[in-house]
Amino acid sequence: MKIGLLSDTHGWIHPRIYEHFKDVDEIWHAGDIGGLDTADALSAFKPLKAVYGNIDDARVRQAFSGNLLFSAGDVRVWITHIGGYPGHYDRRVVSRLHDDPPALFICGHSHIARVQYDQKWKFLYINPGAAGYQGFHNMMTIMTLRADGGKISDLRVIELGERGRAISPDHQG
């Protein structure tokens, strides 16, 4: 199963996302979607699994959960928006990790792309960075990966371009 992974679109889909996700089986969005129109556009393109983030309104929060726990390719996955990072997890994350750690933990929020194996909890931590135009990040990023046979492989970090030089949401033509 090939996955397209992104976060923090903040209501804007970079046109190159469609090119990079053309061969994925599913898109996973780690929150701050920015509106149901953004989720609808992504789900019209590929099946979408998503969680809401701290900027998402009541309509997005009604459509999506704050946490998503599931299996993909025999890999146990947990997606949430605000999760922290290895050694500095959010308190609510730590309490759940004690009970049942996943094999793959994905979160957004920081706008910083990061992939790290967590030695303490024995899982792969991924934050895809920010794919959207809004925020403090310099580089817009997305990721692709494969989840098969209980393993994660072929992880790619894709730079969409510098946020300041990007096609602005007002000038997508």
C-alpha cells in the first residue's frame, strides 16, 4: 500500500501534490486541514484518512476525529495533530503510548518535517511538515511511504518549494 502523507494545508492544496500523489493508494492528512472543501478535493482525488487540527472549524471537527488508530499493510498506525516529538511528546500522547504504542506514529502541527525512530517506544515517528502556504515554515513538504507486510519502506520527503516563492492561494492560475 502506497501512502501520500501531508499536514497543515491550512485550506490550500499545492498543485504539485496531485502529481506526487498520483500513484498512492490513500492520502493521510495529519491535521490543520483548513476546511471541508480541502478535504473534499483530496478525497475526490484519492481515499482520504484525516484528523482535525487546532485551526480546524466545527464542520471539520464533526467530519474527522482528533485521533485515528488503524492498521495499514499490517502496520499499526496512530495519526493525531498535536503530538510532540521523540523525547518531548504531548502529555496526552504519553499516557496512550504506555497502554498500546503503534508501529507508526504520525503528527503535524510543528510545520517541521521530521522522521525518527523512537528507541524508547520502538516505533517510527513521522511529521510530514507543512504542505500549505500559511505558517512560519520556509519549505513546503509532503511525504510518500509504503506500508506492507508489517513494515514501512520507500519513505520519501518531497519538497514542494519555498513558501515565500510559492504560487500564492490568490494566484493559482
